[in-house]
Amino acid sequence: MAPKPAQKEMLKVILDSNALFVPFQFKIDIFNELERLLNRNFELILISPVKRELEALAEKGSPKMRKNASYALQLAERCKYVEVGDLAEALTDDVIVRVAKEWNSPVFTNDKQLRKRLRDISVPVIYVRQKSRLEIDGMI
């Protein structure tokens, strides 16, 4: 009997809040696109500051933003929620950068400034390309 091939470790992909707006902004199924792009087992990670950001938008945004944020929170239920402690004072982007570097995990975001910060520290970034598909910048 042949030995089983070693299972690749589950890849953690950290989501920025705008990643969860992609399905209704660009009509892209992010789950299928990520499967196509990564071609391996992955787990979408929703960190606590991102969830708080979405909840605030769902409560206090414009009517359209509240609706979109509520939908984004429904999508977020398909992700693994991770509480990142004692960072309540830090900006969400700062927390994403720190956690991505610490875990050596790619980040899914369309935020240009955040993408640049992540690329400057060699963190792979997944983003929407030409409003039609996801692309990755960097090596996983």
C-alpha cells in the first residue's frame, strides 16, 4: 500500500472588511474564486476588529451601507472568527498587518494603502483585478 501524500497545512487567509463587499460590488463569488486562485485547502479568517467594523457600518452607515454591511456579516458567518486580544485601541489595518506578519498569512483586501503596507513586509495580498476576478500579489 502506497503512503498517503502529505496533506498541505490549511492556509489561513485574513479578510479585510472590504473583501466581504466584493460579492455584491463586483458580482464575484469570493469562495469559488479563492478556491480557483489558491488551489489548496484554505480557511477564511475574520479577526475581531474587522467584525466590529462591519457591525458598526451595519448599525450607523447610510441605508445602502447598512444593507451591504449586514449582507457582509452574513457572509462572514462562513469564516472562522478569531478574537485578537488587547488591540482594541489599534486601527483595524494595523491589527491586520501585525496578525498577517505573525501568522505569515495572505490578506484579502482591496484597500490600496493596506496592500502597499503588506507588500512592503512581503505579505501576499489577494485583491480584485479588473472588477472581474481575484488575483494574488506575492508568493504563498
